[in-house]
Amino acid sequence: MQEFDLSRRSMLRASALFGTGAALAASPFGRALARVAEGAGIELNWPKVTELLQKYVSEGKVAGMVAALGWGTKAPGYIVRGKEGFADPDAAGANSLFRAYSQTKPVTGMAAMMLIDDRKLKLDQPIADFVPEFANMKVAIDPKTSLESRPAKTQITVRHLLTHTAGLGYAGVGRNKVNDQLLKLGVTPASLSRSQIPGLSPPTKTLAPDEFLRVAATVPLVAEPGTKWSYSMSLDVLGLVIQRASGARSFAAFMQERMFGPLGMTSSWFQVPAKEVGRLTSNYAMLGGKPMIIDPARTSIYLDPPAFAFGGAGLACSPADYDRFLMMIVNSGMVGTKRVMGAAAVQLGCTNLIPDGIDTKGTFVEGAGHGAGGRVGLGADAGTFGWAGAAGTVGFVNTRIGLRAGVYVQYMPSDSLPIQKDFPQAVLADLAAMQHAK
């Protein structure tokens, strides 16, 4: 059987491509665009987005796709094509359950902003205050060739975790000794399948949270904290920092109490309940341009309890739920009449928090900034915030006009199809048409 690359680098390579088009959306015509969008059916307003979904589903590249598009405080509209799986009779829809993977990162990032607003965390506070295991980190001298290391000069801070500047590795991402060691030791915060996947080594069982942190701290960093943007497991570590700083019994419990419950995100879990399996989509890998099932809904690994709630890649949720999270961001912490987060905390999370002096050229965020777990636009693109996931999903906002946009699909690696690039371009094209028709 043909092998394929499901390294995290491959899975997440397209994660930062959604930022295009913000300058148009931020133009003085923003309110006119919103009025046009409200004036007709969802598919008439978004013909390029509709065409995109129709194309991928009709060609059999994906089983199903859902686009969620909304403005301000108004309910979203949905464009839907296909089914929850190629062999699944159920149509995909707003309440189908999708593996968010790295789209979990902004959710965790905003959870940290809640604690900063509560004054239980500080942006530049050393995480060793809560995770003493990380008090004496070492940095690999040349992570590409060995684990030989020197003592770190700088403490890892909350800011570093939020922006992937902590110097942490990421098991299976790239080819270096640090990431190989993390993989070997079970510092592997992600779930793919119960079954062995062709082309991948047998999965290493992920360590329980306290042991995860203890063992992770024994592995050298790939860079001095605060000196380099390097995609990492930092949001998974941050989730456990949030648990300790808040005093919650688990990160999942914190999220349910402070975010999912108040936002009305009733279809968001780190373990999908067995009774909800009928809504769960199946996940596929692209082999020679054709999809092969790797995580069937009925036997999905997402039905199993994870080692802990992975703050960087563990969430399964519906398009409707993720839109409520985006709605909160667009509306400065409010959903309806309920305040879930402080406005200042949301604003801070949507600004560039990367430490000064870091060159992002050649990274996922080249030409942009990074805020609370997600890419942020700079200059003419200011106001955009969001991220994408390993299985092809994308979710972002433009806070300057209140636009919310997301596309939900399940295939790996994410760059085996250009959906994460095509979707924001389709949104941009439709926005341009709306502006022209104002």
C-alpha cells in the first residue's frame, strides 16, 4: 500500500493561509457588505464559497463540507454539501461533529486570556510558577543532530506559550532529535486513530498530564525561549497551566465551566459521548488523490478518553458551536446579552503578542502576527484572527466588520487538498462582489 506523510508538519502546513482579504473587508464599505449579506439567501450571497463546496464533494475528494458564515451578533448561515462519511447515510450539517485539531489552539488561547483578566495569570509570568518542572530547562545546541544541551538563559512565559516562542518541540513535527525524543517518550498530545495507519510508526501512548509535564521538561528545547517562532506543543502545555492556575480539576472541566457552558457550546468535547456518535464525521487520508478512511465515526478514537484534554489539538465540535466561539470574539466577549470574557482580554488576545525581535520569515505566520493561539493580521489586515486544523478545517474572524467564517471537512494531511487556501480566497471573492453590488 502506498505510504503517505502524516507528520504534524504535513498535517498543519496550511494552517495559516486564511489571512487573505482582510484589507477589503476592513474598507469603509464594511457596513454595506453586511447589509448585502443580510439581504438574500446564503448561497446567493456566497456563490464562490458554494461553488467550492460543490466542487470538492461532487468530485469525491471529500465526503462532506459545511461552511458557516455570519455577521456580528446575527445567527450564521450554513452552506452544506455531502455526508458525514462516504458510507454514512447522514447528511453533513451545522450540528455534525468535526475533529478541530489545531483549531483548538485559539480556544485554549482565549481561555488563558480569561485567567489573565481574572489576574490569575500574567502575560509575561514564568510558567514555572505553576509548573515547577519547567524551572530549569535546557536548550539543544543543535537539535538537528543531537540532544546535547546547555542551560536556558530565559524562563518560559505565558506569552511564549501563546505565540509558539517558548522553544518547545512538537512530537513528530519536522526531523530533529528533540521531536523524535518527545515522540519516543509519549509526549504526544494528539489522537489520530485506533488502528495502525499505513506510513506511520505505531502510536506511542500519551502520558497522563502530570507525567506529561514532568517528562516534557526533561527534553531540551529547540531554541532559547523568546527568540524564535517554532510551531510546538505549547498550547497543550498551556492547557495544563490553565488547569493549575485556576484550581480546576481538569482543563476540560475549566473549559466546560468558563467557556463551553456560558457560550452555549453544547456540542464541544475532548471525548465525544457514545450517545453522540451518530453526529460524528469520519476522517480520511488522501492516498494518490483518493480518500482512505483512517478514523471511522463508529469506532473513532475520539470516543475513547484521552490521556488529558489536549489544548492544542483535542477538541471535537460542531460548526454551530465553533461559530459561537467566533461570535464571542467578534462581539468583544459577548454572546447575546451574556458576557463570557472581558472586552480588553479579547482585544489583547487578538493583537500581536510575539516578543520583539523575532523574525517569522519562512514560518506559518510570515507576514502576520500571533496572538492568543491564533494568527493575527497586521497593517491593512488588522482585525483578522483565527487558525486552521490538521483535518482541513478553518475558522477566522474580522473584528473590524464583524465577519465570521469557517469551513468544516475531514481529510489529512491538510495540504493534500488546497481547501485551506481556497476557502478564504472564495470568501474574499464573494466579499468583493458584495462590495461591487452595494
